[in-house]
Amino acid sequence: MAEDVGRIFDIQKFSLHDGPGIRTVVFLKGCPMSCAWCSNPGSRKLQVLEVADGVHGGVYVADSRDYPIDEVVRVCLQDLPFYEESGGGVTLSGGEAMVQHRFTSRLLGELREHGVHTAIETTGYAAPAIFERILGEVRPDDHRREALGPVAARALDRCEERSAVAEPGDGGQGRRAHGRTDPGDSGGECVSG
Ligand code: SF4
């Protein structure tokens, strides 16, 4: 997908459990994992799916749509006073936000240009170069690893280990710990749900 369009299945405001303060959470479609405990199984497919409308019986609606980046930024900035008052910001989640890494990277950068604190919920299942680039957008300082916390730091370590054992000619992607990736985009591992 283009870097200025993201496939999103929800934008949730006033979230209190996805980072510090009051946050807006942007849920991106697509995830290469198949966790048995997944709370958003419909988010795994990158494709837009038709799902039953729980309110209007027999009616099917799209589970997601493509958002221009300007629209996402505008929606996120609507709550800027809440971020400033509470020390909050915007969290990207999914699905696995690194599957749409071009959009994710661009969105994080634009939000930071507006002074918005950003975070990403990810398992870190992505090529090391992608992981590093997105990490730089989330926390572009010299203490990124310390800022990650122990779980995400280990995920980064595993990315680097996979890169070290990558077969020649695999494009530097490294061996993937898990199966499928959606065609046409990154192939990242994951985060959250
Ligand atoms: S990584 Fe998250 S979104 Fe992906 S399958 Fe697991 S719980 Fe679900």
C-alpha cells in the first residue's frame, strides 16, 4: 500500500491502557501471527472483509477502510488538549502495525512533527531495518533501547539475531519465526491485539 494511505479498522479515542496518559489508538489491519488468544482476529487479514453488522441483522459491512494520512492526523489532533493535559498521545496498534510499515513510519513522523507523543504496540516481527526505522520515529534519541523496556528490547535482539543467520540472497529479511505474511507489504511480525 502507498505510504500516505493506511488500512485501518478502528480509531479509538480516550484510551487509558495503551501507553501513558489519555491516548488515541489507531488499529491497523494485517498481522502475520495467529495467536490463539487474539482479541482482534478479524484484523489479521490485510484485505478488507465483509462482516455481519451486529445491529442490523443480515446486513454486511466492510470491517475496515483506507484512510488518507491527513485524515488520520486530523482525527488524532482533535484530542491534542487531552494529550497535553494528561501526558498522553497516539498509539499505533493492530493487527501488526509494521505490516503497513511505510504508512506507520510516515504517520509516526507526522504526529511527532505536531508535537504528539507516539507509541507502537508491536511484537517486533519485521526486518531489522524496518524495525530500526520505525523505532527511530517513535523515540528518535540515543536511548531507544532503554526506552523500549525489556520485552521489546528482546524482540529487537531477536530481529538482529535473525538478520545474522539470514540466508544469502534473502534480501536481508532474515528467517521469519512464523508463517505467512500478507502479499504486497512488509511482512512484519507483530504486536498486540
Ligand atoms: S500478534 Fe496480536 S493481532 Fe496478531 S494474531 Fe497475535 S494477538 Fe492477534
